[in-house]
Amino acid sequence: MDKKKIVGNSLLLLTALIWGTSFIFQRVSTDYISPLFFGSSRMVLATFGLWVIVKVTEARKEKKGPGEAQSPEQQEALRKNTLRGGVICGVFLTLGMSFQQMGIVYTTAGKTGFITALYIVFVPVIGGMFLKHRTTWLVGLAVVLATVGMYFLSIDEKLTLGKGDALVLICAVFYALHILSCDHFVLISDPLRLSMYQFATCAVLSGIASFLFEQPTLAMLTAAAIPIIYTGFISGGAGYTLQMIGQQFTDPTVASLILSLEAVFGVLGGWLVLQEIMTPREVIGCMVVFTAIILAQVPLPDKRERIID
């Protein structure tokens, strides 16, 4: 493995740790602030943090002198792709983050982490269905296992899916779309500005939705200040930026595999900090879901690979 891949994988592992521990702060925040207002507030901080990073980075580049020259057409294409990608990624991020925060009100941080991580299974499935990405038979097996795992993790004796778990499951679909969007645009845009634009889009959309459907107050911001700061600057600003940078140096499959560890960190954090205890049935569900997540990302040798139409 070359040095760039090691750096990229290390950044993604750090991202998974940051995202996993953020479930603790998100769960705590539900006692003080409404979901959409929380999302908008944290994204305002994330946008500001990225704006500072962008300005510092660009200032350093100017001091070093011009790098590889780009034609005006190339610069304009980069600018348009970055802006367009930021808006598209921001829309999916807004939907994923909003459903996740609404769902965590009714479920635990640990379960939220594992159900959210199902986006790893959804990435190859959606890619195969709509983007004509190659899909191995292991993905089909992963989908079956994910369904079984969700049954043990979230379906009660009355065969109903819990409200919180259902909302987080929807969030996983939108996060899968977010991952696919990032994979596309990160290669044809400025990664830092792409991340900043997606945060700004998320902040605006979440803010509008909050004022339409909630009753945000200044008291909410004060009460939830610590969760907002952590999820804004650390989970949002640092986490998503590390994801964007890390994905440049490794392939999407490896990136998804590493990022899926956020589920494990989420459960550990919920247990250590929030004293969340899972039932044996839920533990089995977590194990099955995590197995599905791993299988969905295992590449097979060409001679053993079978394409699912």
C-alpha cells in the first residue's frame, strides 16, 4: 500500500471515530433543541469553519506561487462543478442528517449508528440499479443479511418497525446518495470548497425547514451549545472535510468499509457515556447488520465475480 493510501485510510478512520462519537452529542441534544434547528445550527458552524480553512489554504497557495497552470475554461469548469456538486451533495446531506436527527429522538445512539451504517449496503445497490455500477453476488447476500439484521435490531414482537429506527433507515438511503454524489464530484471539483458549499446548502435548507415546521428559540441554542459546537466544528467541519480529502487517495469500496466503523464507535460511545444497554436480540441484530456491511464492500476476483442484473 502506497503512502497516499495509508494517509487516506487514516483520515477516513479518524472520520469514522469522529462521526461515531457524534451520536452521543446528537442524542444529548434532543433534550434541548428541535431536530431541524439543531441541524441548521451545526451546519452554520461547519460552514464558517470550512470558510476559514479555505481562506488559509488559498493564502498559502498564493505564497508558494502558481502551481500547474489551468486555462480559463478549466478554471470555469472547476468552479461550476464545485458549486453544482456542493448544492447536490448539500441537498442529500440535509435529508440524511434531518431524518437521522429526528430518528435519534426515539431510539438510542447505538442503534442509530448501526442503522445509519446501512448506507454502506445501499451504496452498491443504488449504484448498480441507477448508475450501472458492477454489483457482485455478495451484495445480494449483504442485502438479505441486512434485512435479517434489521428484523432483530428494530422489529418488535408485533412485527412493527419503531418510529425512530424507521426514520434513521430513511436517513441511510439519503446518506448513500450523498456518498455517491461525493465520489462523483470530488474528482472534478475543489474538495474544500465542495465541502463548504454543501454545508452552506444544508444550513440554509435546514434553517428554512426549521422556521416553517418548528419553533426555534435562542434558549435552545444556549442549552444545546456543546452538542452544536462538537457536531458543527468537529463532526461537521472536520469530519466531512476529512472524508472528502481521504476519498481522493483510496477507492470508494475501501472508504465505505472504513467509514462503516462509525457504527462500532457509536455503540461503544453510547455504552461508555450514555450507559445504553442493548438486549441480546439487538446485539444479534447489530452483528448481522455489521456482517452485511462488510460483505457489501468485499471485492471478488474477476473469475469468481458474478454480476446481478
